[in-house]
Amino acid sequence: MVVGTAGDTSGNSLACRIHHTAWSVATGHCGHGNRFGGSVATDFACLDSLVDPYCFLAQTYCSGPNELFGDLAECISTAQSYGVTGNLGDYTGDTIQCRLYHLELAAGDPAVHCPHASPGGAGVCI
């Protein structure tokens, strides 16, 4: 991960995550300090694109029988083709936002939610 500059409030860097973590108690920015640079609930302030958290979450929660992609390059290529017209928290629609919502839920139930986050959307994210 890029170190960044102290005080960065955006961008995929350690400095951005440290900034938001420091403010987390008072302002609810805790999610921005995580590995994925945010969450559907708090937005992805420390990332320039939703492709990164999509692929990180897909690799983290959708492996083995629930695997969505053969490798990171395939994930990135596919995720770049998803629509970005949705809103964070959307649970339906053919967008990367819908797929991110279901990838976060895949942490608790990958068998159900990994297919929703897949390129085909399993009848949910289509």
C-alpha cells in the first residue's frame, strides 16, 4: 500500500486510513480505516475506484466453492465493466454498488451472497 501524505482524506493510502481512524470515535469514520478503505455503510473514502474493494472482498469472502474469479486480473477486468450508476447500499440493480453490498454480506453467508455479487448477479444484481 502507498504510504501517502499525513492528513490525506482520500486516495488508496495508509495516510488516508490513519486520518479516518483518528477521527473515527467522534465522527463515525472507522470504516474508512479498514483494509478495504471503507464500507457500503460509510462509503469508500480511501479508494479512488470501487473496483478495488469489490475485488478485495470477492477474493476474501468468495473462495473455494463460492469463487467468482480465477485471479485478480480477471476480477479487475470484469469489475471495470459494471455499471457505476447505483448508490452504496443498493441491494438490486446491475451495478458495482449492488455487488459490493452483497460481498459485505458474504462475510456471514458466502453461499448465498457470492452468487449475487457475481458477473451474472444471480437474479439480484442484474
